[in-house]
Amino acid sequence: MSLITIIIIILSSSSSSSYIINLPKILREDASHNYTIASSQFLKTHIYYINPRIQQLTVFVPDNQAFADASAAGYKILSIEDKYFVLKCHMINNYLSPSLLRNYTKMWHLHATMGTSITGNEKYTLNMTTTVNGSVEISNTVVRAIVTGTIYDRYPVAVYGVNQLLLPRELPVILPPPTADVSTTAVCGFKIFALLFFIFLIV
């Protein structure tokens, strides 16, 4: 097998195995242009990428108006660490498609957020219900929000818009946020390492 063939196989294999979803990019490019603030907030808190090969995820994203409302004033003065935690409280480590989300509210209401996984307790959960007019409502112990639309839906990741920022009543003391959920630098580094390794074996 020639060196060129080996290089092509390595790069194509690495590319397919490193498929990732850029969450801020999805929000920034949404046709409604209604999630630009959320996009910048995910970037600032270092929540960049989702790797669908290793993680199922449902994200509820506050729209621009939600960030502008007086009820979100407390969020604006939080540290980056606390903002990171609040956004994680809008994420569920499970894939809920639009149809499953609606049916889910009829079967099981409480669901642990990724904020709960950070704190290690069951305090930070979301309650999901269906309103009398058929809308899906999600709430914590303080804020209620309506799911206003689907931003992204491709198994195993679903992203929905909501009309309120789900700010918890209390925030825990947490460690600084990670640099990213998945690092493109690490992906590129793996490709280079694999390429050099195979060249070494041939030489």
C-alpha cells in the first residue's frame, strides 16, 4: 500500500469519526435571527461543540427577548462560571425529538439537567408539561418557559427555542468551565499524530 493511500485513509477515517456539532454556529445561523445573544453566551462560557457519537442531548435555548427581559437581570451580573452552570441547566443528557418531547410531557415530567450532573444531586431539574392550548412548557422552581420552536433536530441532538431564561433560585459553587465540550485542536492533533505514526512505521 502506497504512502499516499495510507494518508488518505487516515484523514478520511479521522474526519468521519470526529463529526461534531457547533452549537453557537447553529444558533447564530438560525433563519429567525432570534438566538444571536444565546450564541454569544455559549461562546463566552466555552460551550462550543457537541459530539453526537458519544452524547445524546436536548438543549432549550432562550431567545433574544428572554435575555433582554427584566427577569434575566440577575444572569447578566453572574460570573462566567455561574453563567456556564445556568446554561447547563437548559440542557438534558437525552435526545427528545419534537414528537417525543410532546409525548414525554404526558408520561414523565421531571428530568435532570446537565447542571444536576455538575453538582451531583437532583436539585437542578426541569419539569415538562403540556399547556391547555397544546404548547410544551418547561420550568424549574422559579421560571416557566414555553417551547417556541425547533432550531435543530438530528438524532441524537435536538435544540429548541424557549421564551424565558431558566435562572435557578440558587447557584452552587462550581469549578471554572472547561475550554470546550469537544476540542477541534485535539481532533486535528490526533490526525497529525496518526499520520506521523504511520509514516514512521513505513520509513
